[in-house]
Amino acid sequence: RPSPESGGHMARLAVALAFASTVLTSADVRYRDTAAPFPIAYTQYICADENCLDGFTYVVTPDVATAGPADAWPTWSPDGSHVTFTRNGDVVVMDATAGTVVNLTNSASMDWFPSWSPDGQRIAFESNRDGPFALYLMDPDGSDVARLTTNTGIGIGRPTWSPDSRRLAFPCRVEGSNEDICAIDADGSDLVRLTNDPARDIDPAWSPDGSTIAFTSGRWFGGLRLAFMQPDGSGVAFVGSGVFAMAPAWSP
């Protein structure tokens, strides 16, 4: 639970934590019928040798498991009918029931970390198709690709949408290799550096009510901890007595 210093209203919001790097879930199913169970899509790592030095990754949903061997970082469409994920450096989309897969990017570049907008209209992803890694948007069929960032380095991690689909927060590198979190409008305007600390700030996750961004930070206790901040970067506070965590995901 959040500490009193992080705001009493936060006590009514739950955060689901992925404690293992092999499990990545999405909270973009907030429009699904609440009477039905919320399915989880996740990345499963299968060892290729007895020492587990090499392996394969698969995306798994309640209905299908993908063919792999390098499928990862799934995110649901808002209506729960499709899952988009990375396969061998491309962003693909899969029918969540039938398991049919369509390659959306089909390029020689590295395209990864897809994130579906809450209104279902756009998919954000990271790509090095024009040189350094940058943040891009595309339609769910792979068309109308637009580059959002030009002079800001992109950190490794999935971008997160504001609930109104107007803005994204994403891992960024503004000064050298320092890992921070930035935000930008979906039209490429109003780029803001939300964090500015020598420690790592990664894994942003926008709350469904739009009031808070959860993220992972290395500012406290010598390890990565769960923290909150407001969408403008103010009010940074770690959760409770300091919860060790990575890749937070909000419940709808």
C-alpha cells in the first residue's frame, strides 16, 4: 500500500507487480466486461540447455501459446480481442482466440515494446529504423507510421499511455546514459523530462484515472523500488517502506 505521504487517494488504487523478468502483463483491458475474468498475456522463458544459459520465449494467453522462439512483451487491445507483441525484432498482432498472427512492421530494423492506446486507435513502439532508437506510433494494421521523438534517446522499456490516449510516458536518456522518464503528446509536441535523478528511473505505468504514474526507481535503499509521481513529474514518493519491484502494471 502507498505511504500516507504519497496521498490518501492512492490507497484505493491497486498495482500488480511483475517480480520476474519473464512475466510481462498489460492493464489495457479496462473496457472488458467486468463480469468475466481478466485474462493475462505473459512471456514465458523455456531453457534450451540444462544450465539455462540459452532459451526461447513464447507469448501465452488463456487460449493460445505462440510458436516462438523469440516472442515477448505482449499488450492487449482495449477490447480484449487481440494481443500485439514483439517477434524476432518485429511488432506483430495476434487474434487472441484463433492465434493467427499478422506482422505489422515487417522491417529489417529492431521494432519492440508495443503498447496499445486505450482508445484502440494507435500502437506505440520503439524502433531504430531511422538510426538511433526512437518512439513511433502506427495504426493497428501497421499503417500511418509516425516518429514522435528525434533528439531524445530512448531507454529500454515499454511506453505507457495516458487514459485519454493523448499523451505517452516512456523511458528516455536525455543526458548521456542516465535513465529517466519523459512524456510527450501523441502528435509529437510538448516533450517533457519527468525525472532528473542520477539513479535509474524506468518502467512507467499510467494509472487508469490519469492522476499518477507508477515507475521503478533506484533512488532508495540501493535497489530498484516502486514509486509514484504525478503526470508532470512532481510528488515523487516511494511506496510504503519501499517495495522491491520492476515493471508495475495497474489493475483496471
